[in-house]
Amino acid sequence: MLGIDTVHFIMLVLLVIATAAFEFINGFHDTANAVATVIYTNSLKPKTAVIWSGLWNVLGVYVGGVAVAMGIMHLIPAEMLADHNVYKAMALIWAIILTAIAWNFFTWYYGIPCSSSHTLIGAIFGAGLAYTLLHPESSVVLNWQKIIDIGLALLITPVLGFVLALGMMYILFKVVKKKKIFKEPKEKKAPPFWIRSLMIFTSTCVSFSHGSNDGQKGVGLMMMILVALAPAYFALDNNKDPRDLVESIQRVESVLNRVDSTKLSYGEKQTVAISVAKFNALAADLSKVDKFSELPHNVVADARVDLTNSAKKLKALEEENSDAFVGVNKRDIKRFKSDLKGIDSYAEYVPIWVILLISISLGLGTMIGWKRIVVTISEKIGKTQMSYAQGATSGVIAASTISLSSVIGLPVSTTHILSSGIAGSMVASGGLKNLQTKTLKNIGIAWLVTLPITILVSGLLYWLFLSIIN
């Protein structure tokens, strides 16, 4: 089955189930972010709200693109997933998944709005760091630039949510004439139609953006598993024709042969020489098959590494050394860039069934377990009850910030953006004294300790699993 032995196949199935379980827990862990405001303002009944939110989470995963998923995959160097010792890859992924599930479940049980993004990224970083420390002979280096970019996004977006919500509330105070929007919801009484529509709309937007960002994290995790354990079928897109890839490689080589090497540094010359050599070897292998799955596992796994690394380096080479490409006409330069992007697409893809599985897991999870965190989000951030305006403002800010991050390809925390947005709206209405410091302290502590704890636990689990294997 899939060209792997029975033990590996069983392990693959278990890891796929575990990833679906992680996304299911992510659903009910983060559901409150989307439904808290619409439930608390009596705009929708709880059952209706969570089903509606679940459906929009599913749609968000399905149509939200794969930029965030690829961002998650890039946290782990391609060489780690292509390790010919598949047991090391198994240990790596089990450490990541078990850490993420355990911390998500723990924080949900105690009603702490904790970030699934922090949890997963910390687990990936911890296991990856343990890999580099325990296997120095591999000379694999973590993608520090990607880690820094994501870390900054996780740090900046909650602050941005607070500031934007604060500013938006001040604007609403000035321009909105119907002051009923600033009133607290009456118990068990639905708000006027226009307020109710606004609350449902903002909740829908948060649900969709949550799916397009958080759901993609599960997609990225699933692709790590498939690439590592069944590379012949998933390391490269088997729906594409290898002959098309060969043609792209040949066109890229044609351009590289016309590059003025005197304008390149020694390291850049090496990049060109190594890329051409790897392309030639891969083209020779590809010319013998009709599908990538017909190649040996190790060849496909290595091809993915070579293609992604070479495409990235050659793209940077062209951007930084335009003088060296003076002898190449503009049409060929344009095609060169297009071919490099196309070469990258053979590795940066996601099968439709993966998106469907993750979207359904997230959607189903969204439909249960919402009560614990709804209370925290709705009642324990501010000292006064949440008004319609505060609920709508935090929802708009959260949805827009998350959507922008998804387009850029950065995973962010729905929990912390929405929580900080609510805090900002509360400050706008009553100053800092309107915040419940105990709740904010708990959220802040969870925000601070999630990364260190998940990094440590994931690293230790990888060491433990590796010790058992050895």
C-alpha cells in the first residue's frame, strides 16, 4: 500500500488520524473566538451559532489557499522530512502532534484562551531543534528566518488588535447616532434586526478567517506526514506530468548557461553549478517515468529537496545579480522566473482530500465544547458586560487581521487577536480600570509559557521516541 511496508502504513494511518484529532480539538478550543459575541448578544441561539460557525470554518479551509500551510511546512527543513531513516521522521512528527494535542486540551479544559498557533509552532520548533542537536552529522539548519517572521507575527498581531479595536470604538462613539449599539444585551432578548445582522456578519467573518488560517496549520502538518512517510506519492504532485517538469528544467538550464559568471561571486557560481548538476540528474530520472510515484522513494524525497532549494536560490540569484543576466533577453528572463515558480509548485501543493479531511475535522470540532471559553471571552475580560459595539468591533478587527495574515502566509493566533480586540474595546468604553486583570493575567501567562513549554515537551518527546527506536 502506497509502496511502504505494513508497519509504516499503519503508522501513517495513525498519524493522519492524530492530525485530524488535533484539528478537531483546535475547532472546539477556538470556537469561542467566533461564536462568543453572537451568542452573548443573543443574536443567535448557541446550537445555531456553533453549526453556522462550523460550516464557515469548513469553507475557510477549503477556499483559503495554502500559503499558511506551506509556511508551517517551511518551519521544518525539507531535508528533515526527506531523511532516509523514516523512523526519525516518525519520532519527529509524533513529538509535534502529541505535544500540540496535549497542551491544547489542557488549556481548553481549564477555560484558558490559549493559541493553537503558539502551541503547534512551539512543538514544531522544539522537535526540529532537538533533531539538529541530536543529529549534528546531518548538518540540517532550522529555517530561522521563517521562525523569526512567524514569531514577530504572533507578537505584533495581538497588540495590533488591541490598538485597532480601541481606535475603532472611538470612531464609533463619534459617528454612530443610534446609541443602542453601545448598550449591553438584555438577557434572552434578541437585539434589533440591524444589530443582529451586524453581529452575525462579524461572527461569520471570524469563522471564515479562522478556517483560512488555523485550518491551514493542520493541512501543513498533514503534508509533513505524507511527505515524510510516503514520499513517492506525496513529495511531488503526482497529478502533474514529469515531462513538463523536465521541460521547465531544460529552459532554466538554458538561461543559466548564458549567465555572465564573471559577475558572480564564488558562492554564486557554486549555486549555479550545483543546481545545474542536480537538475541534470533529476531530468535523467524523470525522462524514464510517466509518474513521480514510479521513482524510488529516496529519489522522489531527494528530488523535492533539490527542487525547492534550487528554485529558491536561483530566484534570489537573479534578483540580486541582474548584471549577470544582461546577456539574456527580457522574454527569457520572464520565462525563467515563471519556470522557477512552476518548479516550486511541484512540491508546494496539497491534495484536495487533505483539505477536505482537515476542514471537516475543524468544522465538527467547532460544533462542540464552546461553553468553557465563551464565558472567559464574553464575561471575564472586561468588568462590564460586552456591548453590541464591542462584540462587533472585536470581530471586525480579528477577521480583517487574520485574513490579511492568511494572504501573506503567516499563521497567527485567532484567540489572542480577538481577546486583545475585546480588551481594546473595553478600554475605549471605560479606561484601563474596565479590564479584569486576573483574566488578562491568565491569558498573558498562557501566551508567555506556551512556547517554552511546547518547545521543551516536544524536544524531550523526540529524544524519548528516538531512544526507544534506537
